[in-house]
Amino acid sequence: PRTYTELQYTKYNSGTREVINSKTYSSYEQKAEYIPPCGWQEELYEAAFSIKYPEFKKRMKMIWTDDTGGAVLDTATIEYSSYGNIATYWIFSYDNKNSAWFYEQINKSARTTSIQYAKFKSGTSYTPPEKKSQRIIPESNGEAIFRAVFPN
């Protein structure tokens, strides 16, 4: 998956544009962060590498939605293992209070899924220390994702 690393951070006073705080990092000091789809990092990536993706609406597939929230799969990010048994993808999940992009992995034969990385609306990110797999429950939202990623 695509990643970025912050090498310099500068905070300005919005009124005077005076530098309040600035820090420069070496590339080995900072952990690479995954680039979630449809954010400013992806726009920079596409501009830097001249990549043209399909229109946003065409690549997004609604998995579920109700009064409490929903989830949308970015079909342009699905990558399958060489045997086609394991897939990784980005999915956007939201509810009345939170929203986040999740980078997930799904195993077709084991019928399990695991979160590899999460980027929340607040800007915080999360990499699980142990990427534990969870069984996909029949007739659940997980099953809907499974069918979208592995349609056969």
C-alpha cells in the first residue's frame, strides 16, 4: 500500500503567519503512515506520480447504511494475493459520532478479516499491535464486505 512520511512540521499563527513551532525529522525517525483513499495525502500522491483514478463515485461501493451509520468500500484499492485467497482493501466506516478509513485484510478460505491500520477523522491513526483475525459472521456487515471483495 501507498505510504507517506512527514519530514517537517511547521505551525503558523493564522493571523500573522509567524512560525509558532517547527520541527524537522530524519526519514528514519518517523514511521511511515498509510495513505487513506480520498484524502489530501492521496491527492498529493496522485499529483506527484501523475496517477489518474476513476471518478470517486464510480470506485465507491456502499456496503451497508442505516440510521446509525454505514460503510463504503473503495473498490479501486482491492488487491488480491497471487493465489487470490487473501485480499486487502480500504473501507470507510461512519456513524453519528465518528468516521474512519480502515485498511483491512480478508482471508477467503478461512473466512476471517483483520484490521491492518485505521485513520480516524480526528487525524489520529492506529496500527493494532496484534492484527487478530475475526471470523466473518453470516448475514453480517462482514459478510457483505466478503461478498463485495470475493463476488464468486
